[in-house]
Amino acid sequence: MTVVEKALPDVVKQAGVAADQVVGLGVDFTSCTVLPVTSAGVPLCTLEQWRARRHAWPKLWKHHAAQPVADRLNEVALTRGESFLERYGGRISSEWYFPKLIELWLEDREIYDECDGFIEATDWIVWWLTGVECRQTATAGFKAMWSPDDGLPSTDYFEAAYPGFDKPGEKLGDTFVPLGTKAGSLRSEVAERVGLSESVAVAVGNVDAWVSVPGIGVDGPGSYVVVIGTSICDMIVHPEETRLPGVTGVVKDGILPGLYGYEAGQAAVGDMLAWFLEHVAQDAGAYAQLEEAAARMAPGETGLVALDWWNGNRTILADADLTGAIFGLGLQTTREQIYRALLESIAFGSRRIMDNFEEHGLVLSEIVACGGIAERSPLIMQLLADTSGRLVHVPDVSEIPARGAALFGAVAAGVFDDIGSAIEATRPKEVRTYTPDLEAKKTYDRVYEIYRTLYELLGRTEVGLLHELKRIRTERREA
Amino acid sequence: MTVVEKALPDVVKQAGVAADQVVGLGVDFTSCTVLPVTSAGVPLCTLEQWRARRHAWPKLWKHHAAQPVADRLNEVALTRGESFLERYGGRISSEWYFPKLIELWLEDREIYDECDGFIEATDWIVWWLTGVECRQTATAGFKAMWSPDDGLPSTDYFEAAYPGFDKPGEKLGDTFVPLGTKAGSLRSEVAERVGLSESVAVAVGNVDAWVSVPGIGVDGPGSYVVVIGTSICDMIVHPEETRLPGVTGVVKDGILPGLYGYEAGQAAVGDMLAWFLEHVAQDAGAYAQLEEAAARMAPGETGLVALDWWNGNRTILADADLTGAIFGLGLQTTREQIYRALLESIAFGSRRIMDNFEEHGLVLSEIVACGGIAERSPLIMQLLADTSGRLVHVPDVSEIPARGAALFGAVAAGVFDDIGSAIEATRPKEVRTYTPDLEAKKTYDRVYEIYRTLYELLGRTEVGLLHELKRIRTERREA
């Protein structure tokens, strides 16, 4: 709320437009970040009566305390052969809506009973802006296992996992509107505080990763959108539904209305490089020197290959208990070579996900990248091109998610008929394109073959090895 | 020769003994370091006529240019089912006598024909000291595939590998005498130069690693002698012959007369730690801090395991093309934890070799360690104890190989009847003993199980992966 009040007037001022030229507003937020609210949309954590109770507060997307609930929900879904699992690559995450809601139900029934809704922060902020409660299809689909065709998983299923949890939809609602729908207009109180007109249309909420797709100018199949920063979110949109293993989710209307949105990702990217600087080099300033030295190396020259599982594997193994590995170390291996191997492992991880899509019939003809690392590391962009054999386009615009959210705001305001026209009209003109070096690709094909075999070996066939190593570590640290 | 002339008088002086109290002399040298000599024992490299030819010079033990010859010899031996291979764990090394001799034969036939002998440096220095050519059983057995029972591999075998190479023994000789035999007495010229009497007995030559066994006080089975420095040489002696896979060699009279000597080893130990300091930490002075931090960690706490193959695997895989690997890396992994994982990998590698011996019926009840790391790293010694469950004894004496060589000199001089009596009389009294922590061992048993599975997987079942990675590296660097 503070950010809205401070940032909105600043942005309008910096843009050099008159306040009355602003006709629409779009919002994006992390997900699944959820909070319990009253029927009037008041967060329980703001009420004196509840603020001392931890479950009254928002649960941040990356909080993993609901892992046991997720494990139970997965186990029961598998036993019952629940078909909804196929939309989520065979497994749901502890970061999602129902694990968090059931954790609340199990641990603080009073808060559970007291709240009228348990709502995504993106929907809540729209509610606060407009006074209208309006939930959208994207988070319902990606995080709450809802689909426009099948609705929620059955009450029988939830009851089988958690007897007594027999009204799964009571805190979620049952109406979800498409992205770009106008939720309402600015409440007078908010309009006044931010210096905009009450007539400003506000689109239903959106989510930072997915909204990058329109923001970057992608409106159809064939483009692999890579948002690369501390981690990677990969997205594609396609007119058809393909259920494929390992994907985070396949959700109708989840990214762009009328299309199936596919999400995948890598759990540690910038985070892994930051780890290397902080813990191995112990020199936060070594980044430029390492990047420069790594850029001078030829494919395959390091003799190294790494499995990029420093924070588990999100896609396609969906296994948070995997850990990273480096192979090929020798007495002449340099710090810079290890750094290069980490960069290559990011690219190989990405290719592995693309292979998974293509092996299930979803052709990806180009990569479109954005995010901090797309802007800062030409080397990683070139590696994405060289390992995959695809063109990599990096549009020369910043704040891609904000752009995407703004496009939905414009649709809500009626400036465009639909998001497709909005994307078409605003697609970034300046693009830096990285072209694959086919000689490099030949060598990388050989290294990737090794990567992929190790991936299968340690991620599937012999998955017990890394799991046991982590289990021992956890036990020893607790002891 | 310079060292002998300078060091001998110095040592006598420092020892505070009169020159005439010195009655015997023993020598140890690296092996297989070999050189071509005339029938009078003159190295060809000292003759004006030949000194410009590289093959006239000594070939240092660790020179690997004869690898293609070793590969060919191994291949033909396997095809023909040559039983001598079993004495060498199934594979001979490019560091050994015949690969080096045949390399010479192939590349410079004139030098090959010109030299009368191609001789181990340890035997040559004894020849120079005494004027008597006298070769011993140890290097003949460990490095020239000779055995007292079977002699050399057959001429048919050598001819099958290298047609025309039909006198395998002509540069080696066919008489090999037991260790401790008196080769002769000091030549008058040498005696004068070093200030000792011509009556000083000189024992036949010995080799630095094996001579550590008597030097450290071991004279029978059950003790696992670990010489730990840049690499590890492991030795045991036993009255019986057991042919077992992966061992470097099993040689009758090879370490102590009358017993079978077994040699095994790890290719990178101190070298691997020096690599970490130089290339990863980039701080040669970080050793003490890393060792101290590593010493504070509990078993299993790092969540890491490493395969200690930074310079290939000597025993039990005998594969120079393997490379190192680290597993279990995460965003919280510290530099110190990686260092500890390397130390643990040294201990696991050692346990793997001991397991191999014990699985073939050779019981090892204790570890006796010497060498730079045994003196400097109590942590590694404790890890050897904790991972193996055995007592580790580190005698508090220095220059163990020189002690061992001196014992053989004393036997040659008749001071002792045999090496057994010499060992008995001089066994080090002060010993630091490391006792296994059985709680730690319980955890290490679990981590070792993971280590051993990864070892099998990457060293055998899927050995093509690391080989291909190295092949790509070699090709790219040559390109």
C-alpha cells in the first residue's frame, strides 16, 4: 500500500504525462503469496485481535513450511489417480494455495474459521485499489489446481487426504475471470491519495513471471520466454493443451486469455553465480573478471560439466532435495573454468527443459529472454544460443513485467480490444539478437549428452544418492 | 652424484659419528626412473656423441609419453590371456620399464642398439658407488613384469605386440638379487671423495616408497602402510600371494625378502589440496585457516561427497583418464565445507582400497602412516581412523625412507642377520596414535556407501562419461 502511494505519483511524474492521461492500471505480484482476509477484504494481520498470531499474516510464495501437506496431497492424488496432477507435471508444490491453506487449517483453526477469504496478494491489492473482490484465472489455474473445464479437484479427494477438510473452495471462491478483465475503477480514497482520477480502470491482478510474456511482446506459440534472474521462469503459450511431465503447470487462460499457458523453470541461476562469488571466490567484486575470463574459453575446453541443482531441480524433475554437482575436476582446473561450467550448466538445464517440450510436440523456434541476467550477461545469452541452436532475442526495454501489467491495464481501460492487439501495438522494436555458433553447438551437443546422462542418473535412476546425502546433512545439523 | 658427494660427508658430520663408524650404505631412488648406459655403466647422456639425443637421457618415473605403448601392451596381454597381468591388478602402467624401453626402441633405434643396458637409476647409482652392476628383485618385479617363479613375460608376447622386439631381456639382464644383498664396497675413488672407508658395504638399490615399510617398523602382515604426501603409496607385506584386481602390483621379494609385497595408491592427495589453495581459494596461505575450519565440522555435516580423482584413479580402477567430482553442492555450501569434503574423499579413497584388500582375504588391522601429510595434518589422520574404524599410528621419526635404506645397508654390512632383525631392533618408539570415533564412523559408513556407489557408477558402469568429457577437452585444446 505504501509502495502504491509513493510510486504511482512518482512514475506519472517521471513519465512526464498529465495525471488525466492515465486511463488504466495493471498490477503484478509474486505468487502464490496469500493472506487471510475478512469479508470486507481486511487482512487479519491488520486487526489488533489477530496480529499476534503468525497464521494471520501473509505467507510468502517461497515459504516451504507446507511441504508435509504438499507431500500428503501428492501421495493421495497419485494413489487415487487424480487426473489434475497431469496439468502440473505430476506433482504439486508446497508453495501453492492448498498446501498453505491446509497448513493454516491444521495449525490455527480459529484463524481459518475467522477469515472469510484466503486470497492471492495480487487479487487482494486489486480489491484494495477498487473495492471490488475479483479473482482471476491465472493463479487459480497455476496455484489452486483449478481449471475452467474441471473446476477444483473433488471434495472426496481433499477429504481422503485430510478428513474434515470438506469445503475446499470456501476460502477461494468459485468465480475466476480472464486476465485483462476490468475489476473496477479506483476507489475515491485511493484515487485521491495517488493523484489519479476515479475513472482509472484497474485490471484484475497478474503475476510477475507470466505477465512478462505480453510485456516482452510474445503472443503465440513457438517462442520460449525466459525470465532469467536469481532463478529462471520459462513460459510458452499455445492454442492446444499438452500434458507433459515435469512442467510446473499447463493452465488454460493462465498467461494469455484463450491460450494454454505453460510454465517451467530452473531454481538457481543468478543465485548460484552469487554463491560462487560469495562462498568460493569470497570476492563479490570478482564478477567482471570471471565473466571476462569465462568468455575467452572455447566450448568443451574446461573439461567440466555441472548439474545446476544448487537449489534443487524445478523442471523437469520437480525435486527440491536434489543438490548440485561438478564433474571433470583436475589439478589444472581453474576457478574461471569452474565459473564457466556453472554458466554452461544454466544453458544445459534450459536446453533440457526445451527438449522436454519438443519431445512432447511443442516446437520452440526461438528464445526471448529478459530479466537481470539477460541484460547483464551477453555470455549466458550466447551460451543459450550455442547450446540450443536457437536465436536468442533480448529486447532492449526494461521493467518487462510492469510493461505487461500496464498492457492489461490498457485492455481493461478499453484502449485496446484485447491483449493481442495491445502486444502487437507495443512490441519492443530494439532487440539484441544472439545467433548460435554452429561449430560451438557441435561440441556442446557432445557435452550436453554427458549432462543429460548424468541428469537421468543422479536425478532419476540413482536419485537416492543425493537424497541420502542431504538427509544425512539434515540429521547431523539437527543433532 | 653431486648429492652423494655433498650429502654423505654432511650427514656423517651432523650425526656426530666418526667416519670409520660407518659400515654400510643403502640407497633409495624413485622408480621406474631408467637410463641407457654402456657396458661399463656410463650413461649415454654423459657422452658427447649422444648428449643431444633426447632418448639418451634418463626417463623420469612420472613421464607418461609411453602411454600408447602401455595401451598396446595391455591390449595384447588381455587378448592373449597373459597371466602376468594378474600380478598387476589387470593392467600395466606407462610409467614402467617395458613401455619406456619399447618407446626408446621405436623412436631411436640407434640409441637402443648403442646402449648395453637400460637400467633403473637405483641400480645405476649402486653400480657407480661400487663398480659392480647388480640388479635387485624389487624393481624387476614391480616395474619390469618379472617374477622369481615365471621370469619375464614370453618373447612371443612381446613379439605379438611389437614384431621385431624379440630380445626383451637384453637391456635388463636376467639375474636379480634379494633386497639387503651386498652389491659390493665403495670404489676407492668414491670413498675418497665422500670421506668414507673402502670397506663400507653397499646394499643393492631400493625404492623410496617400498623402503618406507622397514623404515617405519613394519615386518609382517596386518599393517597397512600409508605414505601420504602429494600422492599416496599404500603397501602391505604378506607371506602369501593373492592376485587381486586394481592393485598396482603383487611382487615376491618386492618389499621385504621372503614376503609378497603389495602396492596400491591414490594419485592426488596433497596435490589436490594444493590445487584447492592455488586455483579455488587463490590463497596459498589459506591452508591453516581451512584446516582449522574443517576440523570443527561434524561428519556428514557438509552434505558433500567428492570422488578424489583429480589426477585419475591409481587403485583400484587404474584409470588415468578419470577426473574428480563433487556432489551435494547448495547455495549455503562454504569454501571450508568443500575443503573438508576433499579431505574426506582422501579417507574414503583409502578405505575403498582397504576394502578391496579385505574382500580378497588380506586382513588389515591397523594403519601406519608417514610422509608430509601424516606429520602435518592430524585432521586427515583422524579421518583415516574415523572412516575405516582402524587405529592410525604415526611414528614420530622423520626421513622414513632413508631409515629403511640404511637398514638394508646395515644388513649388507652384516650388522644384522636379516632385515627382520634390523626392523625389530630399530622400530620407532614414539608413536602418535589416532583412535577411531565410533559415532563418527557410523555416519561415515552412510556417506561412504554413497561414495562407493558413485565410484562404481562413474568409475565403471558409466565410465564413458568422464572419459568422453576428457576427450572433448583434449580435442578442443589441441584445436
